[in-house]
Amino acid sequence: MFKDLFHNNDEWAYFDNAATSPTATSVINSEYKYYEKMRANIHRSPHELGQQATVAYENARETVAEFAGFSSPECIFTRGTTESINLLAYSFCSDWGKDDGIYVPSCEHHSNMLPWIELQQRQGVKIYWLEYDNNGLIDLDNLQDVLKSTQSISKRKLLTLAHVGNVSGIEQPLEKIAYFAKTFDCYLHVDAAQSIKYHTYPKADFVSFGAHKMYGPTGIGALCVDQKLLEKMKPWQVGGGTVDRVTIGNAVYSEGVAKFEAGTPNIAGALGFAESCNFLTDIGREKAKEYSKEIIQELNIIVKGLNCEVVNENSDCICSFISEFDAFDVASLLGSQNVAVRGGNLCAEPYVKRISKKGVVRASSGLINDEKDVKMFKVALQKSLDTLTKNSNKE
Ligand SMILES: Cc1ncc(COP(=O)(O)O)c(C=O)c1O
């Protein structure tokens, strides 16, 4: 139905959209247009080309910010979700110490764990690991208890979590979570790597996401920050573009987002990012979500029919499953039949280790998929499991 919107490779059934999604043709064209017609640097060159590129880049910022539920002066371009979270930790929390607390569900992607573990090791900030069930759903009673019991212990608090998890595709009840965060004076950071395609976040203090899982280019993302908090944040990487004045031995940094974008940024990427927002808006984010969900439901039925256990049956975008075989072996055999999925610990080792000794196979859907892909998946999974069964009988 949507396949024609991509430069697609018909030989593959691509079910690895949660790792990275194919790039929409309109996104590729928008980057091409920059390289062909407007190739100049931004914010510095007085000539016409430089001005066109600057206007296009700043328009892109506006589009991306609005897509996330923020405004343009609140949107910092980064290299992706991981860099956005590191920026948050290094900048906003630069002077946090042992009296401050970070609240993190222990089922998170490594990108939303390691920057906080680093902060703990570097500055002594206390991490409170939060409970979740095997579907990856945060335990709200535990969240409330932990926030309550540490209310007077932690001076400054930040709750950081993925809205949609990358292992089970579970969607956390963000309204309630945001309410608890507010009640207990806790800043809220949403890792929207998997969810930005379908959601906006006007109530969060910080949101991290990247373009490459929403049909955009790789190497570009954003950290959106409530403006009042952005003003308090210090630059974390400095250089050209971040300063108003420099003397020998001193620098006065720019106001606003400029102080976080050192050096020549990924200009073409920013334009492609904005185009990926327009692409999804034009299709309709709700419609795209429904389409993705229908495919996942078909995959769930296939997987269960082959005696595998689905981790969470209610996801819009992910069918993760556990079989009696090593997940990496299953994923490799599917790959050898041109069905692209992922298998292993999915960059969320603590969670995956808790639910399976053999890792998890993850098939994730998107607009590129159609019924032909679903059929290929069925045939290939059956064959992969048969092969592994035969091999194990021989041993
Ligand atoms: C929930 C979640 N957070 C963070 C990331 C990291 O994103 P990126 O590789 O774009 O930095 C991913 C990527 O898979 C993810 O699924």
C-alpha cells in the first residue's frame, strides 16, 4: 500500500524497522535538493546560497519541533537519540551530585541507561532503578513508592524512560507517569526513539528522538527542551557557531539552541528530518500506526502458531518472540531467506536476560511492509525452526 513511497528492494521482507526504517524517497530527494541547489554553510555566509541554506535549516527546526509538540527555540539538533540523552546528562545534569536522583526503569535501552550510569560514576548522582513486569510495563505503584520515599532525599530529580520500549514495543501510560513526575517535583525526559512516529510530547520537559526510525536519514536527531530549562543549560561541546564573542582566554556563549550546535551541522540531514515529519503528517500518524499494528497482529498469529512465545501481544510496531532456539540463530536463518529481523539482547541486556536465556527475536513493522512480506516471514520462520529442530535432533 505504501511501498511505492520508498526506493524499495523487493527481494527483502524488511522487518527491522525498530532498528532503522527505510528512507522515504521524498526524504532522499530533499537531501539531494540541498546538495544540488543550496550547498552552503549556515549562520555565517552572507551570500545568497548561505542565506537560503540557513532559512531551510531553521524551517526544518520548526517542522521537527512542532512534530514533537515543542516550538522551534526549544529544539536542539543532535546526531540522534543517543546523543540527545548524552547531551541531557552532560549539560542539564552537569552540576548534579550525590543529593540528586535519576529514576530509570531497568528495562530501558542501553542508550537510556549508560549516560546515567556514567553520571553516577563521575559525579555520584544516585540512580533509582524502577520495577517493571515481563511485558516491559512500568510498575506504577513502585514508581510512586520510590518517588515518595525519596522525596526528601533527592534535591533535584529526573525521571527518564522510553515511551515505547524497543524489546516488547510496550507503550507506557505516559499521562499517569507525567502526573506522578509533576506531583513529586521531578523533571520528565521521554526517550521517544521508537514512538515519535506516532506521538507528540507537549507535557514532557525533555524529549529525545532521531530521524532514522521515522523514514528519515541517519545521523540526525533532536533534543527538545522546555524553554525555561534550556536557558539554564550549559553548552557541552563548544566551537564555531556556539559563541557571541571570543577574546584570548574568554568566550561569551550564544543564547538559545545555538550554543549546543558546535561546528557545521548535518544540514542535509536536518532538511531530510523535516521531510520525514511532513511525510508522516501527510500520510496521517494515526493511519500509519494502525497499518503497522495490523501487520504486527498477523505476525503474532504466525509466531504463536509455530509454538513461539510472543513477549507482548499489544504492540503497534514490534513482534518480539522467544523460541526454544538461540535468537541469533533464528534471526540469521531468517536473514539467509531475505527476511530481515533482529535477534539477541536488542541493546537492552538486563531486560532480555530476565525474560529469556536464549535472547529474543524481534520483527518490527513499518510502512514498507505488505502482505507479500508477511507470507515470506511465515514460510521463512517455519523453515528456520524446522532446520534448527533437525540440527538439534542430530546432536
Ligand atoms: C528506545 C530506544 N532508545 C534509544 C535508541 C538509540 O537510538 P539511536 O541509535 O538512534 O541513537 C534506540 C534504538 O534502537 C531505542 O530503541
